[in-house]
Amino acid sequence: MQDVICQAIREKRLLTVLYKNLERVVEPYLPFATKAGDLVLHSWQVEGEYEKTPPPDWCDMRLSDISSITLLNRTFEQPHPKYNRESPRFHRVICRI
């Protein structure tokens, strides 16, 4: 799963993610480990289902709660303007834009 996420990030391609049985389309920015050791995908959700806030919006998803991930042919140009790749909450980054 991490390999597909990192490929999408390198190629700036959207992903379809099945997260807690909800299908989301996201711009993946970086997977990271929290201080507690959980792996999380930090992304910008552009469309799809949601729990609380409709897209477009930030979407952090625990990798353990992702049941499938599909690399799309759709691309994005640049990360969202408010994306902060150096945020201190990203404890250990696996790959990033």
C-alpha cells in the first residue's frame, strides 16, 4: 500500500481510497508515522463520501483503516496552498510532495 501511495505522490496522481467503507478520491501528499506509531495518509479530499466534513477538505486516514487503494490516471498540478509539508505533527515522513 505504501508503494502505491508513494508512486501517486511522485506522479501527482489521485487515489481512490476505501476508508472505513467510504469511497474517497484524494490528492495524496504524504504518509507519516505519528509519535504513537500509527501510519496516516495526509491528503486533500476532492470528492467522494465522508464522515463529517464534505469535500473538498483535508483528509487524514489511518492506513490500518484503508481496505483498498486505487491509483487513478487523473493528476493534480500542485498541493493545496495551505499544505505545510514541514508540519511538526508529521513525526516520521515516509515520502512526500
